[in-house]
Amino acid sequence: MGWRTVAFALDAGTAICAGFNSAYFFDRLLFGVDGRARRLAVLVLACVSFGTFVEAVAVMASAAGPNDAGFAASASWAAVRVLPFAGAAGVSALIARGVLFR
């Protein structure tokens, strides 16, 4: 398995987690949050999660394109992609815990 596969898998995982997170936060924003401060906080979390989703999809698309500059084929690029994945997966874990233990 090459570094390109590792980076793609990290970005795919990031996109899945961030998509789940943004859907959860947008649902909370539209149907389940009271109070102005809480609505603003949920809006910010929804935007951050959606931005992470868009970033991961864009990176996967550019790495899969014919003009790939080779950035996704290096160990350093795969290492950098661990951070967005860890953040998105961490938020997903917190959401899942909150939903399960409500």
C-alpha cells in the first residue's frame, strides 16, 4: 500500500466523519436548539464541519486528477492529513456518545 492510498483513505475517512458531523449540526440548528448563543455555536460547528468535508473531497478529487503534483504520494502529506481526520473523527465520537447516552 503506497502513500497515495494512505492519504486517500485518511481523506475518505475525514469526508465521512465531517459529512456526518455537519449533517448532525445542521439538523440541530434547524430542529433542536434553543437560545441565541447555542444557535450561534451550532452554526459555527456546522460550518467548520462542512468546510472540513469540502476540503477532504477537494483534496481527494485533486489527487485523483490527471494533473496530480505528487503531493498525495508522500509520507509527509499523509502525515499532515492525519490531523483533519483525527479532528473530524473525534467530533463524530463525541456526537455518537451524546446521542447514545441521551
